[in-house]
Amino acid sequence: MSDATQVTTNDSAILVEGNLLACGAGMSTQSRHDVKNAFHFATLVADKAFDAEKQSREWYDKFVDVMRDLGFTIPKRSFELETSAELSVTVGAVAIRAIGVAGNAILGGTKLGGLAKLAFDKLTTVQDDAKVVDHKRQNKARGMVGMAACIETANNDVVMVVSCVQASAPKLDDDVLGIQWKLDKTHYYAGTAVLTLNNFVYDKVRETVENKLGVRSVENVLQYDI
């Protein structure tokens, strides 16, 4: 079995440019690598094109459009004004709920939502806090916080659910992940997208993505088994 087709045995939490990507066990090494790089590339393109704090809708649309151009089909996407009955809720809680609902709708069951929560819990209690803080400080304060959960099905379909939530930049350096930011307003904007990877298309752009990322493919990316 080649390294690319080898099956991963651990769930993984990956912090990419300040956004959280959870990848489930059972994905091939190649699929996990492709998803991480595509997610990283789309984030960088959206960051360059729009100010996420002031242009959150445009940032989200650009991110999703880039993922589509890279070979992800998108059966569902939305960006809407949400209402919370809670007086104060974290970005992470909002995103996990959205991932769970969308994941259940497309796959049935709670696997994607559970994976997102596992990644969130891991990175809010990670022992190497100094490394995470340093990673966060390297990223500009953003007004759009993203979480995603991704699995590979028994039919080798790679499915991802992305949730992006508009939030104010943190005031304290130790508010390291963004997903812990408090939404003190009862109304906020949130985007959700379901994506499936078309390997035939991504195969044609993989080399370009990797070349453009270059050294950045390992910068501002932290990975933990969960």
C-alpha cells in the first residue's frame, strides 16, 4: 500500500490560518493532504481578496467559490442572519451545531458534528498552549471564524461541512482560537456549506495548489491527533 492510499487511523484537529479543520479517521493520507491544502489555499485567497471583518459575506462567498474551482461540488450553501435565544454563545458552539445539522442532513447520523466537537474540545485544552498562541498571533485578526469537519465514506467519497461565523476580533491574546469568542448579540451572520471532493478535477490542480502554497503549506498549520 502506497503512502498516498494508506488509511489514517486517528481523528485529527488541524488549525489552518486560524480556522479549525477536523478530519476523521479512515481517510486516505492523500485525501487528508488534499483537503488540508485546498482549505488552506481557499482561506489565503479569500483573505487576500476581502477584509473578513468588514466584508464577511464576500469573504465567505470567495472561500466557497475557490473550493468549488478546486474541484469540490457544493450541493448546499447558505449565508444568513441567525438568531440565538441565548444571551451569550461561543462561535464554536454555533459552528458545531451547524456542522451537526448539515452533516446529519447529507449523511444521516451525528458523525460530522461529533468530530467537530471533538476537535474543538481538543484545541481548547491542548497542552502546548504557547504554540497555539504563537500560531494565532501570526494571523491577522479576522471577523470571520471558520470550522470544518471532513470524513471519507465507505464509498471513498470525501465529504466536508464548513461553518463560518461572523464575530468581532478578540481583545485578549489568550483568546487563542477564535472559536472561543463570545457572540454577545442575539443576531449574527453565519454561512454553512456542504462540499464533496471530485478527485478527477482536483487531480488536475493539485500540483498548482501545492506549488502556490510552497513553504506556506507548513507555516501557520498545526495538527493534533484527537
